[in-house]
Amino acid sequence: MDLKQLAYFVEVVERGSFSKAAVSLNLAQPSLSRQIAALETELGHRLLERTGRGVNITEAGLALLSHAKVMLNAAEEAKFQIKEMRNEPSGKVVVGLPLRVSMGLCVPLIQRFREQWPNALITVVEGLSLSLREALIHGRIDLALLFDPAPTPLLKYETLMREKLMLVAPASVPLPKQVSLHMLKDFPMVLPSSPNPIRNLIDAFLLPKKIDLKIVAEVGAVHSALALVETAMACSILPESALNLRANHPKVSWAPIGPPAMWNQLILAIPAARPMNRLTTETSKLLRALDFRNSCAPSSPSRGSEAPQMHL
């Protein structure tokens, strides 16, 4: 099939008439009609039915339309990528970062991006992994780092980092070096509410083991849970990188959970069907090279004498 004929066919369908499509294409209407007739002859099916008010698409035309759009988009993307290979990447890429990742990595990401591609623009969108995943699926961002995203055939996932979940407590609460799973029942908890990925991970791990937590409050995000721990209202189960949401931690202490340990995963997510241009491909390489370990590792726990007391 000729790509030009497919483009003419799509234009007629979208305009709803041969005359409007001919004007849009700057083409004589008889010439446009001949091209569509040649396509119909090649395929052996009538694609369009003329009416007094324009055209109606046939069943065969509908079958061709989706394929035609995919082929035309792929051809345009191939043309764009080949042209890009001759030059330094340009254009704009939109990257989604969870808040606790962005706090440590947004600056080095943008700095390295500007050093390598001064003629391109990077936009960093910060938010919860759930909202970033939806934005990625709907095409509002180009690629994203996500914590434990739900599986979907619409996205390709690549694990970049795994980190343990920790019991985070007010500094006034003595903690052992390691907290067993059954010990978690003894601590009042404030947790992110479902469908937060951290909460989903905790529930999936503990509920089959019949370990019921003493939950006193639920909040919308990890940083809110950490803020409540600092007030000595309750403890929480959070990933190591959550502790980077505070510059210093004089009001909290923490200990690893297990065995077995609960692991949080940081995932690079890329649309499965959307072609990646050169700028998006190069930005994904830059994300893979970032130092997640040092950026997400908490500093040594410290205890402040002014920390409020919590009674277990």
C-alpha cells in the first residue's frame, strides 16, 4: 500500500467529504478520487460510500483506518528520528519523578541534561507514583520513575533500585536493631492510605501472614506519615528514601524490618507502544546512570532531647 494513498484516505475520513479533503490537501478533487479508487482496487473492497452530505466509511474502511494511522505515525516517527541523528538532540522531554526521588535527584538530573543537550528542554513533573503512572499512560509525560507500579501492558518496566522498608518511630521510642514482623503489631501506626504503592506493598506482605497492624490514622502520602511520626503520634512503615524528606531527623529513629524483609522497588517506566525519539532515549540512559543509592540512603539516626514522648 502506498503511504500517500493511506494519508489521502485518512484525510477524507476525518474531513467527512472528498471536497473538503481536496482543499486541505491542496489537490484536485478528481485526482483525490482516483487515488482512493486505486487503493480500493488494490484491497478489493469499497472503503468509502458517497452520500449527498459527504462520505460514510464502510466496514472495510474502518478496519483499514486504524492500521493506516499506525503506519502513517510510524513513518513520521522514523523520518523524525533519522533527521535527528544528524544533529544534537533538541525539542522537549517530560520526566515524572516521585517527590522523595526528586528531592535528591532533580538537580543533578537537570544539570547533566543541560550539560549534554543545551539545545533541548527538560520538564520535571513531581508527584505521587499513581498520578505519574496515569500521566504516562495518557501521554502527558514521556517517561517516569515510579515506586512499585501496578502491572499494565501499556508500560514497560525496568527495576533501577530496591530498598528495604523500615519501622520509623519517634526518637523517644526504643527500637531493637531489627524489628520482626510480629513485633509490628505492638506499635501504633500511621500509614499511607490505599491505593498508595507503599500501603499496597505492606498489605500484600502482612495480610497473608495474618499480621494485623494497629492503625490509628491514614494519610495520603509518605511525607505526611513521616510528619506525624515526628509529633510522636504513632510509628510508620516507610522506605529508606522517605527519610530524605527531612534535612535532619532529630525526632525520629528507625530500624529494618524482618526477616523476611519488605522491599520497595524504584522502576523506570516507558510507554510500550509509543515510539521513543532520540531525546527520550538519551534521557532514559541519563536516568539509569543517576546515583539512587546515595541519594536515597538515610543518614545515621539521631535522637533529640526535645522529642515528644509516645506511650505504647
